[in-house]
Amino acid sequence: MMDVVILAGGLGTRLRSVVSEVPKCMAPVAGRPFLWYLLEQLRHYSVRRVILSVGYLREVIQAWIGEHGAEYPFEFVFAVEEEPLGTGGGIRLAASMAQSADVVVLNGDTFYDADLQALVDARKAAGVPIAIALKPMRDFDRYGTVELGAGGIIGAFREKAPCAEGLINGGIYALDQGSDVMEGHGPRFSFEKDVLEPQCARRQLAGMVQDGYFIDIGIPRDYARACASPLLLQHRQTFLEAVRSLSGMDTLLLDRDGVLNRLRPGDYVKTWSEFEWLPGALEALCEAARKFPRIYVVTNQRGVGRGLMTQEALDDVHARMLSDVTAAGGRIDGIYICTAVSDEDPCRKPARGMFDALLREHPDVRPERTAMIGDSKSDMEFAANCGMCGIWCRSEK
């Protein structure tokens, strides 16, 4: 049995332009908090206790665990940083609550499909106090590189620089609880600078190369990649589930076809008789009306530009659609449409033209408090281009 520490106390400063009001580990991806994916990964191991190192906005994490923790086969414990302790201080406090001989440490803003038990075994085999999972990468400049020497011992850490190919620190550690490497430091210290680098200099730090799926949501660009990740999207939610999962937002944007109404493969919804509400869509709009002060539809409608339907027919579809929503007790406050044919048109998603038009009419809308629910990669790219949260929901064809 192993105990696992998840570092979830970071301020998430770089991600706040896209996700605010929640800590990074609670940023929504395909309608679920990022933490959910980390916990699902831990189901594959003999984990007895998960220790969440929390600080900034910890009440959001605590509330979610309070609601969902019973769904997991392990115990949850919170290591609360009343003031920032740095990565070293945070790990030391959380590890002090562990009961297993080895503790595995994960970053709360990184999903890395590494073999945790193999990493623990590699640490023991090398006879060193710490082992790091190392991720091979190509064409990167965001991370420093790690040099791995004979016997799996790490020889050096290199600073960030453009790199064609190399190994990076994947942010997963196996730590021997019986060692003293975390002692002798003040309350606040850096695990990387004050622990890993000295252990490296003593040749007491092992590395294990694991080429599993890796994504770090610490910056908006990579968060947008996570929202469109094929692996994470295996867990996509319906429109209704996505609405229920959102918190901390005051504006909701919705794609139309595939979110509200059933798609017509190879064709467009040209008349009201061809419009078919998806199951749960009206219920979701009713819940959204109670939850969001502002709700808008943003939809590409190339059928008009191609002459397959008239603008008047599209307006009639939307008028009848709004009538159904109102009758059901829901609300849509506006519809923004792009009928352009060219993919290069600045108003056609994923370009942000429709959102810019919305901002001109509603300057109180803030991207960081806006969520976009769509059913396509284009919708997620649109969300990223606008600096908002994107949820790629499951669509019924």
C-alpha cells in the first residue's frame, strides 16, 4: 500500500486569465475538475491515503472532496498551508501525515501517465532516497532538461532553453520516508533547489524514463490543449452534466448544433421541422438560467452563406427555439451568428469575432468568468482564443 501526496496549494497566477475563482487542480476539463483525472489514475494502484497539500482557495477543493470523496477506495487527508511554504515545505508537511514507507508525490496541475509502483521500485533498486519520473520530449522550451547517467542516477539539471529532444522532470517523485533529506530546512523552502539539486550533486537521486501521456495545465495554452485532449475527453460529459459541474462563472456561451439540438450529418438545420432538441438540453438551459446571469449562443451557420437556407429561415428557427426555452423555464439572452463560408473569416469560430461583438454590446462580460460549452475542437480553440474556460461536451449524433 502506498500513500500519495498531491500538491494542490499553488496560486495559479499564470492561469488566472482563463480560470479564476478556483485553484488550478479544480480547473474544469471536459466538465470535470482536473483533480478528478488524477484521482481516477490512482485507482490503478494500491493507494491507502491521498494527502492533499492545499492553501489558496482550499475550501473549493475541500467542498468537492466532501461531496465526492466517498466514491474512491482511499482515505483523504488535508495538509493545510496557512501561509505559502514553497514546494519543499508543502511536501514535508504533507508527507508527515503519510503512513507508508514510500510516499509518491504528484503535482496537482499535471497529468502524467507514469507507472507509480515502478517508480517506487526503481528508487529502492537504486538505493537512493528519491526517484523522479522523467518524460522524454521534443521541440520544447518551457522546461529544463535532466541528464541521466549510468545506473539510472541523475547527473545534472539544465536550465530552460530551446531543446530539440531531451528528458524533463515529470513532477512525480517517489520519496523514502526513512531518509532525512527533508530535514534541516526552514519552514519555507524549494524542493527543487534545496533538495533535488543537492541530492543530485551527491549522486543520490534516481531517474526513471517513462513515456506516458503528459500534460501540464499551468499556462493558458496548455490548459486549452488539455481541454481538447483525446485521453481526457474519454470522460466527456453531456451538456446537462457540464452545466452542473461549473462553478465560479457568471457568463455561459453555448454552441448550438450538437449541444442544444441534434446534428444532421452532412447537412444543416434549415427549417424548424429539422430542429430536434437533444435529450436534457432544455433541462440544462433551465439549470443554467438559475446559475448564470448571462447566457449566449455563438454559432457558425455556413448554410446561409452557401445559399442552402435563407437568413429569414434561420431567424425563424431561432425564434421558435427561444420560445421553447422560455416555455420550459429557461433563458437565452442573445444569439451571435457567423454565416461566412471562408475559414479565414475573423467572425467564424475558432476566430474570436463573435465574442468581440458580444463584448462590444456587453462590456461587463469578463473572459476569466466565462465558460464555453461546445462539442468540437473548433469550440475549444475558440474558448482558448478568447481567454475563457472551454468544456468539450459529449454530443449525440
